[in-house]
Amino acid sequence: MRGLRRRGLAQRAAFSVMWLAAAASVAAMLLVVAYVVVQGFPELSWEFFTTSPRGGLSGEGGISSTILATIYLVVCTLVVATPLGVGAGICLVEYADHSRSPAARRLVALARFGVETLAGVPSIIFGLFGYALFVTAMHFGFSILSAALAGACLVIPVVIRTTEEALKSVPQSYREASLAMGATRWETIRKVVLPSAVTGIATGLILSAGRIVSETAVFYVTLGGSYRTPTSIMSSGRTMALHVYYLAMETRAFDKAMATGAVLVVLIIVINLVINLISRRLSAGTGRR
Amino acid sequence: MSEPRMRTRDFSLFYGEFRALNRVSIDIPENRITAIIGPSGCGKSTFLRSLNRMNELIPGVRTEGSVMLDGEDIFRKNVVELRKKIGMVFQRPNPFPKSIFENVAYGPRIHGVRDRTRLAAIVESSLKASALWDEVRDDLGRSGLALSGGQQQRLCIARALAVEPEVILMDEPASALDPVATLKIEELMEQLKRDYTIVIVTHNMQQAARVSDFTAFMLTDEARAGNLVEFGPTREIFTTPVDRRTEDYISGRFG
């Protein structure tokens, strides 16, 4: 009986430690968010959102141009990354895995390894690559185009992996049913597999959008950092995250940096909530199987 | 017996080096139910899935011998055309996560039917043929996944029928269902055989005895390859089997 009691105690001790760890990490996260929001809040106003930064050392002005640059960049990046990433994911799961040729299978293994590796590469490396290739060699200059291409390189591994996961979660029995009725593989993918996987794929795209919003290193060396409102994809610009960086490093407007940071944090929270919502709907949708 | 609808001769199937089926020869007669029975792992499902070339989805599969449909080698036919003629119902009901209507309309759409009224007519006749129409006619927009297991399986049968196949392959279609739903499927098969040639794999010997006209008994040999032991009219297989192993199996001495 004493053994039983001791085991109960051990369990309670272990659970207490785990609860403490969980509480500490939640508290740390809340502290960061609260600090940024509280510090930044006094600066937030309608003007802050609707005027451009004035530039210079003062750091005066709002963030309207950086909001626009962020939106442009997210859209342009996803326009590039979505077809490539989703296409590659489909290719890997739906075609290559079924290939009979050993050479193709080796190529797929290599591609998977590449994707895994790219996902772990520090983002500044993508920035340097983008600078060398898009900004310099291809003469796109510091522009939304260069940044979007470099950003696409950064998020394509994410898109590929979430697409792969989404496709793999589609029951094989759906594919069999479709093929057994005389559908081709492509018809099966387009009409049965993709509709079932679309929420999972969307999650990956939103995740990528969040990544672009919060990324600085890649865009520091490809986007140029102009505080003016971008007018075309060849314009230079700065995203909100970059703006925080510039404000903090090159001006004395620490309060403005905090205010921009607060907007960013809230935006990221909203993006994550959307992802949660989608994946909850996703699991509700497949719950019957 | 008239010309068989399908005929296999010395048909063997390999997964890489492993021989899973060993020289199976069966004649599948038209408008009859042919049951394939045998213990787990005897290759009966593999054999069934060879008849519409579903095994080709598995990398490393190789075949020898012949499978004929109406005297034509199925391996020389276009696989899309072949599967249009030979429908399949699977062990677990697998409706698409779409509405009942869209589930049944899927096949006809794939094969080029666009006209909405024609699609509706096909959906209705297919659901009637699978004895599901009366239960779902009021709400064809409901998700196929919202139906009960037995209803789902009849939906899958309707979906297969909508393509207007000539042969229907059923891979243990009732094994995931309760007795009442099973009975419904069996009654349905009885009706369907007027218009279709049916091949059913089942591990349930009573089911084979109840529904089938012909029975093939399969068993693995020492090398674990599936062999056909005996094939004939169901009544003869179950009352006067020629092979000792068939007798042992149907009398429940193993399996």
C-alpha cells in the first residue's frame, strides 16, 4: 500500500512540475505581448495608421506606407510561392511516390531532403541569395519583386510540406474509389483529393503569409527599405517588421517602434487565430472517418 | 454454360519477387454471382483487384498469364475504359465527402455527362437500383458521410452503377456492416445480377452459399502464393466438393 501511495505522490510531483513549466511559458509569452502592446499603445492613433513615416533620424510619422508594402509583399510572395509549392507537393505525394522508376524515386528522396534542409536554413541566407540573384544578377534592384522572389524561396518549403501533409491526410480509399470508376489520376486529384485537402493547404498559405509579415532578414537585403509608399512591384519599400528594425536601430523613436511592434503582434495573433479556426474546421470535417 | 464474361488463364501476380497469385484460371459467367472464398491472405482480394487492374497502383507489381473481358486481353485495353466497364465496391464504405447527389454524379461527370437533367436521371435510377432512393430522395444535398454504414455502402454501389458498368467487383462489401445492413446488400446483389455480372470476395462462407451461383475456393501453398483449389457451381462446392481441402474448409476444420 505504501508503494501505491508513493507512486501517487510521484505522479502528483511530476504533474506539478509540468504545470509549472506550462504556466511559465504562457506567462513569458503574455509578458512579451503585454509589454509591447502596453508600450506601443499610447502612440497608436488614426494618424499613425494613415500617414507615412517622415524618414530621417527623428522617426516621426506613421506606418501607412509600411502597411501597404507588407500587403503587397505578402500578395506577391504568395502569387509566386503558391503554384510552385502546391505543385511540388502534389507532384511529390500523388505522382512521384507511385513511380515505378527507381531513378524517379531517388530524385524524390533528394527533393524531400532538399525541402527539409531549406526549411532549416537561416533566413538571412535566403536574403543573400536573393540579393545576389534577383537584386544584382537579374537587375531587379531593391524592389518588391526581388523581395517577393526571395521571400518565395523562404516559404516554398513550408508550402510544400503543409501541402504534402494535407494530401497525405486524404484517405487512400477516396482515390481508389475514383480510379476504380475510370477516372484518370489527374481527374482524381483535381476533383476528389484537392477539394478534401484544400483547408490544409490554405493553412500552409496563411502560415506563409505570417512568415512574410514577421520576416526581416530576407527583406533587409532585398527590399531596400524606402519609407515611401510603393507604387509598383519595382518599387523599394519596407514592411512593418523592417520598419520596427529601422526605427529601433537608426532613430531615437523607440515609442514608434513599440507601436509598430504592437500592431505586428496583434496581426500575427489574428493570423494564428485564423489558422486555428481553419484547422478546427478541418478536423471537424474529417471527424466522421 | 454460355461464353464466360471474364476468363483468367494461368494468371500469376508478383509483388517484386514474391509470387502472390499462382496460375489462377477461372471463368466468370454472365449475369451470375461468382464468389471467391478462402482464408485471410489467400490472395482472393488481390485476384479481385487484378480484374480491373487496381493492383497497378502498387509499385513493383508484375503479372503473368491472361485476363480476358469478352475475349479481349484487359492489359491491352485502355485502363480508363476497362474500369468504366468493370465497377468496384470496396470493403469499407468510401463515399466522397460530397453530397449524395455529387457522389453518384461523379462517375458520369468524369465520363462527360454535363446535362443537369440527364445527371439527375442517372442519379435517381442508380439510387433506385441500389435500393437507397426511398431513404434519401428528400435530401440528395446531404453529405454522403452523414449516412449510416449500410446506407453508405449502398451509396457506393449506386456510385459504381452510375457509370453503367457491365461487371461489378465487390471486395467483402458487407464485412464492415451489421447483419441487417448485410442482408440488404445481399438482397440487392440478387436483384443486380439480372443486369450485371458480379464477382464477390467474402470470408463469410454462409454469405457465399446464400448469394452466389459459382464459388471459387482459394488457398495459399507452401510458398504462400495464392492458388485456386476448386471452382464450380456453388451447390456442388458446398455439398460435394472434389478436393479434400475444400471440404475441410467449408466444414470449418480450418480457416
